Amino acid sequence: MEDSFRMISDLCEAHGPSGYEAPAREVVRRYLEGCGEISTDRLGSIIARKVGDPQGPKVMLAGHLDEIGMMVTRIDEQGYVFFQTIGGWWEQVMLAQRVAIRTQRGTVTGVVGSKPPHVLSPEERQKIVETRRMFIDIGVGSREEAIAAGVAPGDPITPICPTERLGNPDYILAKAWDNRFGCAVVIDVLQGLQGASHPNVVYGVATAQEEVGLRGARTAAQSVQPDVALTLDVGIAGDVPGVEPHEATTKLGQGPSVLLYDPSMIPNQGLRRYVHEVAQQEGIPVQHDLLARGSTDGGQIQLVGSGVPTVVIGVPTRYIHSAASVFHMEDYRNAVKLVSALVRRLDRATVQSFTA
């Protein structure tokens, strides 16, 4: 799957915070060319429609396109850039990160800074620095220089993190794996369906604005009106020091995960069991995942029309909602195999059985 690694690199390194997904959307569009009829909704989600049996059920594969990021709010007299976070950042992981500001004139590099610890009081040094006290240094000496460089309020900001293979080449470091993972699975599955029969109509969707309220999932699902949905999103890896088994159980390299619960969605139980049955038939290892806080696109998709049987399939991922995440390529490969196997089996009778 060297081609998959190149595609993943292109996806993860593309800019695409919520509401500013255009560069990432164009990468998805490029890889989906020839895979089906491509359209977009008015919020910015991209939808590829691949017809197998035109009388079969509508199967929606949904991974969100956006990533957490920031937005320029003001520039002070010295040329320092202040920002608003987009999506759920934890302040502790933000300082000293290199970032890219995407301006109308091109990309400007900066670094997230704050008041130096050497001049903080002992009490201040015990506290996490709040984002309102952070700024971005782009290496200029005045507001006029920053403006001349192209920086303006409203410009989107993302971390800089090249996609790399680590010590074990199946361990990958990347930004925005949450959730270019889902977009990558959509692409690989649809590419694998070319020239193949399947008993349904597949809609591969990269949704917009998930990180700020599952917004694209709602508009895209209203457009598709699916009969069943496989939501694709990352899970929390529990194989790092300090994480207790009751907090997260999945481990890198031990297979994709099936979400048992998140606060926005309880999966359709018939569909969830079916996913496990298919995984067993295909010899694909599967782990259970649970999200005590947060939500997924499935929470909105399941509410469309009279209700949509929905489940979330993911891969364990370390350090999500930060500048860099770590995942395992074998988990990704198995996620693609599992979703592909499900698509080949989801005929109308099977889908109807989930709500019988």
C-alpha cells in the first residue's frame, strides 16, 4: 500500500481546518476522479456516488474532511499575530509549535509563543498558559510588515508536521489524521470498487466542519438520504503510559476499532454485530472502542429522515487533537479491508434486517 501512504501524506499535509477545507477537499477530489459521480453540498462536503445495483440500498461512507486549527483575529503593533482556536485544542500542546498561516498571497510560517517562563512568577509557572495569552511570531517587526506579508484577520492556521515513517515503518507520524483517516478509507474503498460489482449504491463522503458541531454530516446526509451509514473516524489509543484500561483499551497494530458508544450516538446493534461477523469471516482483527466525551458524524447521520442504522469504524490513534498523531498502517489496511467487505455484502435484505 505504498500508494496509500502517498495518498495519506497528501491528505494529512493539506490545509483544512473547519470552514476552510478547500485545499484538503481538492486533494480528495483529485483521488476520487474516475471513482463515481462527484458533487459538493453548499457547506463544502464532497460526495462521490458509485452505482453498483441501482435498486440496492444507499450506503454512506463518511469521514470528516476538517481538522482542528486556528484563525487570525488581530495583529498587534509589533506584528505578533493573535488567534482564535477552531475545534478542541488543549492549551498544553500548543506552545512552540510551528504553524502555517494560509493567506491570500501564500503560506506564512510562524511559531506559537507566550511570555517566557523565566519572567513568570512561581504561581504563574504552575498554570497552563491559556490561548488568549498566546500569539504567533512570524518574524516581522511591525503590523505593517505582517500585512505586507499577506496576513489578515480570518486567515486559517494549521500546524506544520510532515508525514513520516517512524522507527518501525508501519508506525506513521502525521498531522490531521483526525480525520484524514476517514477520507483515505473512502478513497481506497471507492478505488477498489472500480470494475467490481456491489449490491448497492455507495456514497463516499468527506464531510465539512465536524470539529465544530458535526455540521457537514447533517447537510451531506440530508443530500444522500442513506439507508445505512458507516462513519469513519479515529479512536483513542490506550497504549501510552498513564492511560488506564477503563479510559481507553485499543492498541496500535491490533486492528481497527468499532465504537460501542459516544455521547452523540449509540450504534445500531444489528449493524454493529454484523460488522463483527464480517470481520470474523474475513479474518480481520477488530477492537472495541468507547468515547466518554466528544462525538462523531454518526450522531447526526443517524437522525436523518426516519433514522439511519449507523456504526463508527476507526483506528487507534495517539495524540489526537494536537499538532501530530501516531497511527499504525496495518490498522489502516485492515480498516480498508473491513469496509470493503461490508460494502460487498450490504444488499437490501441485509440492510432491512438492521431495523426489522
